[in-house]
Amino acid sequence: MSPPRHARLAIVGGGPAGLMAAEVARAAGIEVDLFEAKGSVGRKFLIAGKGGLNLTHGEPRPAFDLRYGARAREVGAWFDDFDADALREWARGFGIDTYVGTSGRVFPTDRKAAPLLRGWVRRLREDGVRFHVQHRWLGWREDGALRFAMPDGEVAVHADATVLALGGGSWPELGSDGAWVPVLQSRQVDVAPLAPSNCGFDVGWTEHFASRHAGAPLKPVVAHWHDESGQAHALQGECVVTRTGIEGSLIYALSAMLRDAIATHGEVTLELDLAPGRDLHRLRADLDKPRGSRSLTEHLRRQAGIEGVKAALLYEVLGRDAMHDTQRLSRTIKRLPLRLLRPRPIAEAISSAGGVRLEALEADTLMLRAMPGVFCAGEMLDWEAPTGGYLLTACYASGLRAGRGAVAWLRRA
């Protein structure tokens, strides 16, 4: 569709936040033009749901809100209008039933993202939302018009109001590349630096270990750490050894804390219990038993249930000689220290932290204080959450709030 010269409401970004803003505004009778840089909308949504669309989480509020850390209060206010239950009911409107898995995560019964996205886009088109793909937003002209790069040149669109839903900095190949940051900063919008979230970390394995064990799962393990106040914490889960370090659901759950600790101290040590449920005293007693002609590797497997990548980790951390000291070996099995050097690049992260600071927005409408008539939503805002459906839920809820804010603004104008 050819771009209009003038738009009543321009929405820039075709992810869940932008699509939800479009739905809200169109339902209120506002003319909506939605612009997307890629050739189709919802690409990150589709890729994220490739292994099973984790739509939201069944954790009840207020515990649900606390998953957003320092932004729990502000993001929680969005959920007063549209929470996890509302999101499940919304999906049901497309004939998509959902269920709560054993982990508390909520999935469509067919676990697929494509049927939901197709139904959503079809309904938006039928309701009159005009989609303009391959329109990469460049900022504003001096006269206030929105600038878009198209395959055949640049176009300008004047809008009475604009919702920006441009994503964060992760997965740039799908459109979330953070290119909007300097554009908004040049307009005196306060933007926190983008940083990787729900990401892996570099450890610095030896080539011997990395070449043999990259991709190997570590499960189950318990992570132990101390927060900035010195309080001890523990969390059981699963992770994966990578060529450069470690990643996976357990690491993602701790990534914000680990990333911030590295930024403060230069590195951080995470301790892994490789034998959850085994008592240290009993573990040492079992390892002290004579092994006869058995190799140490076989002795570890029989007496401690340690084999494969877990055994290799012990060799990597202790070295071959120290492996024969059963006291040190047993303690390391229960508290294997991993020195994390740095988070993986933001382009590899599942999501990003940082973005437009919430203090730069009107809380009730998500309108930029520095730019009346311009609203922001989704991952480009300064909040973060663990995987598990929390990310999508906040994107939907912020899109709804920004859409309502734009409607109210246009009705006053």
C-alpha cells in the first residue's frame, strides 16, 4: 500500500506492542496507518514462538509484577488494565485456547504463534488498519513529518499523533536494532543505554573443553550467589554449555543481576551445585570408597552420579591433579565456581534492557514529555523481565496503554 501524506495516527513498529496500539485505536474509531521496516509484521513474535509460543505466565499477581524488578510498580500499573488473564481471554477471541504448563508458562493448545498472528493481522485489516511494510523509520523532518526509507527512496508522512513501538536492541536481523536511540536522544528524550538481557555469558573455556562440550546441557544444577547486600540465594534449573561460556533458562533468570554485577566489579563468580539433593558429607564418604582398578571418571559416575559434561567441568576447574583430592573434589561438586567475564553481545540476547526511561513518559498515557503527541510502547521502554511469558505480556499491556493514550490525545486535539 502506498504511504499516505497524512496520517491521523501513525504507528511505527509491527510487533505485539504496535499491533495492540493499532487495535485499541481502531476500535475507538481512529484512522490508523501502521509502518513496519521489514516485509511483514510480527517477525520476532513468530521466531520467539518457533519452539512453542510462550504467551504469558500463570503466576498470580502481585508476584507476577515483581518479575519486573525495579520497574514492578510502573509495569504493574499497566497490568491493572491488561494482565495475563486478559491476554488469555483476548487470544480466545481468535479461537486460540491456552493452557498452563508444569512450569507455570502459558501456551496456546497447539503451541504455535503463526495462527494467532495471522488471525490478528487479518482482523486488523478488516477493521481498517492500513499496513505499510518495508518502511524503515528514520526520524522526523524539520517540519515534524515522519521520515521513512523505502526500497525506492524516502517518503515523509505527517501524523496527528504517533506511537513508536520500535523494539529494543536484540535480534537486529528481525528489526530490533536500537537505531532509534540517537534519534530520540537528539530530541532531548532520556534514554538508558541498551544492554543485553536474558543472555548468555562468556567464561573463557579452554579449547579442549569448548571443542568437546559446546551444546551439552547441564541439568539439573543449582546456582548459588550473593546479592549486593551479601544475602545468599539459590535457584535450581537447567543451562547449556556454549563455545564461549554458558546460557539457558537458569542463566537467563539471573542475567540482569549477573550483568549488573559484572558492570560494577568487572566479573562475577556463580557457583553451581552439580549434585542437587546429595549431602556434602555423604558425597565425600562415597568418593572416599576404594575405586580399585576403576578410572576416576567411572568412580565419579558410580559414587556421585557425575558424568559427561559435569565431570568435564570438574576437570576444567580443578585440573587433573586436584581431582584426586576427595575433600576438594566433593566441595567443588557442590559449589563449582564459574567466573563469568562478560555478557554475550546484545544482538544475541533474547531481549534487551534499557531504553526510553519511564520517567520521560506520562505514566497514564506513555506519551513523551519532551514530544507531545508521541507515545512509546514495548521493549523500547526501560524495563526488563525474565523469559517465561513476562516479556510478551508487558509488550501487549504497554501497547494498549499507549494506544489509549493516543486516542485520548487525538480526541482533545
